[in-house]
Amino acid sequence: MYDTIIYEVDNPVATITLNRPEAMNAWTNRMDREIRDAVSRASGDPAVVGIIITGAGRAFCAGADMNLLSNISSGDESSNDAGSALAEGEAAADSNGDFDGRFPFLMTTPKPIIAAINGAVAGMAFPFSLCCDLRVGTEKSLFLTAFAQRGLIAEWGVGWLLPKLVGPSVALDLLMSSRRVTGVEGKELGLLNHIVDNPDDLLPWCRNYITELAEKCSPTSMAIMKQQVYEHLHQGMGAAESEAAKLMVESFGRPDFAEGVQSFVEKRPPSFSRIGDN
């Protein structure tokens, strides 16, 4: 079904693997469309509680395909349409503008998304990874923005995303210098949530994390919390707390609240409904 990615579901995990290892999984317009489609499929599949995105081979994603960039930089007229497509994003459903663009659809997806950073993350793959909810890597993980070295700017909202994670001074350092950030430093800076000691354990660790979420946590609660976190980045404290109070009252009427309390009282694992269940 897909040419540039591999999509697999093993309850409760969907794994999306960028699959152009000969090109270090460089980003193409086809890959963009296929990733969007796969994430949408996983979002509506009740067998999926969480999504893992990773890369085949030695890289997570090396950024935009250099053949396309070379054609754009040379002024080749045949590349105009491709260049325009590369620069276009899509608005999220019911968006107020804050989640328009190419990658924020990951932030509006109601299920947890983990970027399993198996190697290099460069260029437009950098903001793509930052739009995932968690990033897990190894000592072989490598981050570089690369934009300044290509005569470009802070693309795809990374000028907003990166300071939120590492602060404005560190963000400017990484953007202006395009220096390489190892997995160890990435964990120290906040680019990675966790480092797995053995690279072979990266995907199993991520799968175990999602499996534990599926066993212990309400998918509906996680979806609402994810929405709160990202939308409240654009609000003040008062507005965020006011909305949280409204959402809390709504949660009292859901079956998951009754099940969460009852399972705790009965000292048993909870049995929550999955997103996508009828």
C-alpha cells in the first residue's frame, strides 16, 4: 500500500517506519502523504493505543531529499511545483490557525506518538520529531538543524517549537551553528525524553511504554490531556485552568471515571474503552 514507509499494527502499537534507507530516509512529498495517511489510520483503529515513528537503517530522517533541493536551488522550472508542494502545509480539522502547517497534525492526533530516534535527525525532520509527543533515542541518535548551512531559515515552526523545549539561547545556538547534538547531549538539553542503552532495545522499549499505557491508562483521558497541553501553550494560566475545570466535570460523567475508581477500589487492572471502539 505504501512505497516510502512501512505500516504495522501489533495491538496496542502502530509502528510507522520511514523506509528509504538508501537515502537515509530523506523526506519526499510522497512520504509526507503516506505518513499522514498512516497516522490517520492508526488514529481511528481501536487496536492502536499509541504510535511509534522510526527510520529504517542508520538514520531516522536526513531531512528533505537533496535531489529536490538541488533542483529548486538551480531554478529548474520543472521543480517549481515540487518546491511549492514541499513548502505547503495543511490545516488541522477545526483549526484556529495554531495547528496549521505540515507537522502539527501529529499534535492534534488523539493518541500518543513516540519518535524512536534510531540515528540522524536533520533539516525538516528536526521539527517533525519535535511535533511528536515523546522522543526516545540511543547514544547513536544525532540532531542537527542544518538550515543555516543551506542558506535557509528556521523552517516548519522550529523557531517556535525548539525554544519551548530547550529555551531561546540554546535554540539559537542549535539553529545558528547547525552543530551536531549527540543523543547524550540531546537528553541533557531536553530533546530526548529517554535514552536506551542498547540500540537494539529502542523499539522494544517504546513498545513496552505504550503497552503499559494501554494496560493502566484511559485512552480518552490521554487524548484530552494531549489536547490540553498543546492548546494551553497558546493560552494564559487563567484560561487553561478554566477549561480544565470544565473538562474535569465532563470526565465525571464518562464510563472511564467509574471504571478507574472501581478498579482501584477492587485492586485490579482497569478495563478502559479504546479510541475508535463503537
